[in-house]
Amino acid sequence: MTDFTEKVWQAVKKVPRGEVTTYGYIARKVGKPRAARAVGNALKRNLYRDMHLSKEVPCHRVVRTDGSLGGFARGTKEKLSLLKKEGIKIIDNRVDSKFIVN
């Protein structure tokens, strides 16, 4: 695992249940403000870890800046389901902006 990937996972672990952040915010948080796409790729790698450990990184809580869901290794339908279970309001396939913390 790269240092960047580890930093991304550590930052995403801090996103609490019931809140969402963006790929761009995580990129800025880890010191790489232009690396939002790389953040998504780092999160995708989380799926390939041991399933117990992968649950520690709540990748589903990271969305695009415009509130749209973005990708998810287990599919956007699953991402949507997980967000709804956490009480996140979705309007027209976008996270309600009041749930996005940056």
C-alpha cells in the first residue's frame, strides 16, 4: 500500500456515520488538492483487503463535489442503500448538501 492510499484511508475513517464528504475534500485533507480522482482509486483498493478490515474504511461516505454518488466498488445501488441506512437524504440521485461536511 502506498503512503497516499494509507493517508486517504485514515482520513475517510474519520467521517462519522450520518455524514458525507467529497473526494476533493479528502484530497485536500491529505495534502494533494488536485488528486480527487486518485482518492477514488485509493478507496477502490479498499475492497480488495480482508473483508473485516475493509469495513473500517467507510468508502460509501465519500461522494462527488456536486453531491452525486460517484463510484463504489460494490456498485452505486449498494452505496445508495448504505447511505440511506445511515439517514442520509438523497434527492434526485444526489446527497442533500446539508449532509456533506467539508
